[in-house]
Amino acid sequence: MDNKVKQIKLKHLIQYLTDLETFENPKVHFEQYQTEPKVAAELLHNIMLENSDFQSMHILDLGCGPGILGIGAAICGAEYNILINSFINLL
């Protein structure tokens, strides 16, 4: 990874994602399942560690729900993020 770019610590990423709003009334028939903040943070942190060019990545989060993965990618420094969901009240 470029020495100029500072990686976010996993514990800080977990805390940021824990503070995000989530589903109030998930609709199971639309498969609206919450991604737990710790799971999302570990996934994103591992991707960031394995890809030295993470900060130049473009992220597309289809069916993003409340957006925990897309927002987390932005917090980690991904250059460009698009979050798409069919339920506007979740974004």
C-alpha cells in the first residue's frame, strides 16, 4: 500500500459502522437482511489489506439497504462509491 495513504484501524471502522442507522422494519420477503457492523468492517478491512490500490477502486453496492458496505468502503478511502437500492426510504 502507498505509504502516503493511512489505513483505518479495524476497531475504528467497526465503531463508525456501528454508529450508522440500520433497518427499522426489514422486509424479509425482499431479503432485507442487516449486515452486522463487525462483519462488514472485517470484510472491508481484509479487502483493503489485500489490495494496495483500494483507494483508487470504484465501488458499486447494488441492493445496498442502509448502505453499510458502501459507506464503509468510502470510510476506508475508496475513490468512487455508488449505492443503489429500490427502497428510497433506506438511503
